[in-house]
Amino acid sequence: MKNAPLKISWGNDGTSEAGVDEAGRGCLAGPVFAAAVILPPEPSPELLLYLNDSKKLSHNRRTILRKQIEEESLAWSVAMADNHEIDKINILNASYLAMHRAIEKLKIIPGLLLIDGNRFLTFEGIIHECIIKGDGLYYSIAAASILAKTWRDEFMLEKHHEFPHYHWNKNKGYPTVEHRKAIFEHGASPLHRKSFNMGIQMKMEF
């Protein structure tokens, strides 16, 4: 459970707020995912009880919360930027791109965007606030972090069946020793990010 209570809203003026967060920036393989979530003014106590930064939750808890978030939210969406886009425009800009895509897919236009982190590119004139470690401070950002994380994990689990030797079922594309060793032994897959320094000499096979 949370060590400190999270906040429902940035302000009290009734403006609809969308929490926005991403997952997968530090990976060697796969897309970066982003989610945008507009929670109701009074989320259910069952949702708020455990809602927190996705990194502080177990896999089972994230799975349960994902279903609750998708059912209770006034609007939510998930989008991604793939590894080719990451290589082309760099991971920071690809993260912005994924976030913009998620915001664009919302069925409700928010009046304010609450962004996890310290930087963001303005989206179509909507006011935004960047909040460092916001996924542990605001419920809507925490909800977005859970959706981005669970959707990306699900994507990497599916791709694990195509490329089992990278063990994405366990590392989800992050740079573990096992993952780096597999790249060295098998070369890079079509999902690996060419622009990332793998930290080892390896052959690129595309």
C-alpha cells in the first residue's frame, strides 16, 4: 500500500485532468508505451486503496488495477512509438510522440495534462504541468503508469514467443545480464533499438 496519500486533483476548479505517463524508456528492445487517463471526480475507494506508482506494485496488483482503471475512468487510452521511431528521433522524442498519440486518442479533451517527469512538448495548446515522480503523487498519473506498464509488458510477453532466447518474458526488454548475453550470442532482433549502446560487442542481424 502507499506510504503517503496521493492527490485526486491539481486544482479545484473542475477542470478535467488527464494523467500521462510512459513505460519502456530504458529498454534495449521494443516500443515505448504511453497512457493517458481521466479519472472520475470521485473514484471508488476500492480503486484508490492500492492505486500508486506501477513500480511499487506487484504484477498481480497491477493486473487487478488495470481492469479497474479501464472500467472506472471517464476516458483512457494507450499508444506507443516503436523501436524504429526511437532510432529515428531518439528515445526522449519518441516518448513525447507516444504520449501525444495517447492524448489524441482520448474520447474526452482534457483541460489540463499532468505529465510524469520534468519535460514535455505542448500538445495542441492544452495546458500541462510536469511533475517529477508524479506517479507517486497524483492518482491519475499513477493510473496512467499502470496502464502503460501493463500494456507494454503484455506486448513484450507476446513477442517473447517469437524471440524466446532474449527472455523477454522475464526482462521485458530491459538490459539485464541475461538479455545482453543473448544479444551477444544471437545478435539483435528486429525489435532491438539500434541507437542504444548494448554495452557489448554484438552482431546486428536484420
